[in-house]
Amino acid sequence: MMSPLGSPLSSLTPLLWLALVLVSIPVALWLLRRSGYAGLSARPVPGAMRVVSQSVLSPQHRLVTVEVGEGADRCWLVLGMTGQQIAVLHRLPAPSDALAPVPVPPVTTLPSIAGTSFGYLLSQWRRGPQGPTVQSHGQ
């Protein structure tokens, strides 16, 4: 005569199937990545597009320079990107040393307040301006 609860193995069977499914998901994703399907491969494709630079103009607008083609047909495209469209703004011949970083002109920067507490900034604001005085050239 069988017990009303059944065997202990039959109560563990659903848990074993759940564990098998949970383990098989990462294994399947790893195999998919290793196979190169779905664009998940880290191997570069010859003649593929390469992003050279990217500038964010606003949350919806970007200015992107990409390199397309290979060999003598290589060129850079300056693209204007919005949420609705991509427009080619300019076409440039790719430089012979495209892997070298493009020199950036020096930029005047404003002082950073990163890491400064709000209380300190508030007390400085209440005291008034204490920076260097600006003199006009007409004096």
C-alpha cells in the first residue's frame, strides 16, 4: 500500500526540472555567443563600419563620424542623427593613419564643483562673489 504523500523523489522532481532549466539558460547563451550568431561575436568583420568619434548635441541629437569601406575605398562620413532620421552631413577621405587619435585643441574649462558639499556652496553664495574682480579694458 502506497503512502498518501507519495515517494520523496516524486516531490523533488519539479524542483529538479526547475534547476535544470535555470542552469540551461546561461549555458545556451554562452553557446550562442561562442558560435558567432546574432552579432554577439567579438571578432571584427572586415569592411565593417567603425565609429571614429561621437558628440552629443542634445538628448535627441548626435553628431557621429564613422569609417566605412576598406582599402582605397575607405572614407569617413559625418552623420547627423536624430530620433527619426540619420543624415550624411559631410564625406571625408580617411586619413592614412586612422588609428591615431585626432588632436583636440585646448579648451578653457570652468572650475569644477564636483565633490563640494551643498552646504559649502550655499555659504559661499550667501557671502557674495569673492573671486577676482573683472576690469574692463577702457579704464
